[in-house]
Amino acid sequence: MIKEVKCGEKGFTLSELLVVIAIMAVLVGVAVGSYRGLIGSGKTESAKYELEAVQTAVDAYMSITASATVTARSTAAVVTGSDSIADYMRRLPTTYQYTWTASGSVTQHGAPGGGGGGGGDDGPDLPTPVAKWRLNEGSGISAADSIGSNDGTIVGGASWSTGKSGNCLSFNTSDDNDYVLMNPFSGFPASEITVEFWMKSSDSSRNGTAISYAVSSNNNEFLLYNYRSFSIYRGGAHVDTGVSANDGSWHHIAITWDGSNGATELYKDGQSVYTGTLASGTAITGGGGFVLGQEQDSVGGGFASNQAFEGEIDEVLIYDQVLSDTEVLASYNSY
């Protein structure tokens, strides 16, 4: 005779209870699946997890050791402890986005349905940028920053056109003074940065510059120069990537830079196409001017015709952190 065991108000036979326990064990095993592949790589990685699931995973971890803690805030949660914590976060439900490092620091970004990053209003849950110009106005001389306070002023003959998503700005060769100016830029990233945008150009004669940031002490504080063979400048130093984007098609371009170690990466259409080191141990100076369509030889000016951008620019975003490979790819795929 099988003895009946009561669980709450529902009765389970012992065999049924054993089956339930077995199923729960399998589910827990899936939830705490190994994440060894990324831990220890020295590279920040990201994935999406329910906050409640993370709490559960950390609670499970703390049953083994008390070195892990969770701090929850209105917009973020941070899990701190040894890198073993991430072993419990491999296959958890996906809503929130977390980034973690080999040192065991895990940070939540966004919220369910947040769509703070690329891809417009319905894009993936990415870290929230510090500035975002969708360039969808279609008329007038203002380019609104939909995230912050850095609205741009359209100068010269730049015209509105059909973009990669909605409208965009078209810069032409008949007026070498076409550009968009944000000066002074409030809150420009200092220690880490990602800049991404869409561009289309078939120009084969100019060293076209899509984005540039200058300060009074350095005209080349941060910029991407020459779409025929991109060079990335930081504080006057630069690296040559050999990557072009002037074939007349739309391309998604992203540049990341980490001041702590100088790690510099260029992405084209969601794929990493260049990695290098630039201006290690330095920080970007704030309070400068950011320009679309020209290379600055002084803050907000000093333009040269052979460095002007010819073509279309759309969907420009700036982050104060280095996006991961998966985040850049997600942003590219969202358009």
C-alpha cells in the first residue's frame, strides 16, 4: 500500500511527489547550467535574465557560500561575488539584460520591454545611450536628442531624405559646410564609449568624416575619419583599420573604446572588423563639440572640403560604456 503524503491542500502519493521532485531537480539543473565558456575570458559579455530568476540563482549560490550579495534599485540590480555566480545564470528566463565580467560583477540594464538602445522605439533591450538622434524630423534645422539635452543644429545645405529607418540627413558636395553641431555637448562619455550610426556613401575622392568630437585642447579628441579607409582617433593618437564603407549601400558602423586598457574595436554591419589598442590609460575631455558630417580643426569649425562627408547619415547613438559583440549585433539586426 502506498502511503499518501499531503502537500498544502493537494494530496500527492509518495510516487507522485518523487516525480515532482525529479522534475524540479531537472529544472534547477537547467537553470544553473554551466557558464564556463565566457567566465575567465576577460571580456565583458551580456545576456538577458529575469530579476527574480537571478535572485533565485544567487540564493542557490549562497547556500554554498555567503560571498554573494544582491542590491536591487528602481532601475538596476547588481550582483557581486566570485565569478562562480555566473554559473547559475546560464539558461534563466530572458527579460532583463545583464552584463558581467570575469571578476564576478554583474549589472542589470533596462527593464522588460525597455528597448532603450538601438532599433528605435521597438528595438531590443540594450543599455540606454546618453544621446540618440533618430533624424526623423523631416524638416527644419533641428536634430532632436531623444535621450538627453544635446539637440543638434543643422547648418549649411544638409537636406532631409529617406533614411535607413524613417528620415535621415543627406550631406552633399555642392556645400562643404553641411554639418550638424552639438556644442557644447553635455555629458560626453569619458572612460568608455560606443558610437554607432548608419551611413550610405559612394564617394571615392574625399576622406569623409561622419562623426567628430573636439575640445579646445585637442581637435581630434574622438572621431572616425575617412570612410574610404577608416581611422579612429582618440586624443590625437590614431589607429588605421583598413575598413571602408563607401560602396553606395547602407552600413551600420559602431566604434567602441575603453580608456582603462585602450581596447578599440570597429564593427561593420554587426560584425567586428578591427580590434586594436589606442590611448591606453587616458580619458576623454568633456565640454567639447560633437559634429556630424565634418572633421573639426577647432571646436565647431575649421572644416576642410576634402574631409567633408558626402552621403546620408541616420540613427546616431552614443553610449557611455563599451557594448559587447552581441549587443552591437542586436542593434544592427533591429533595423
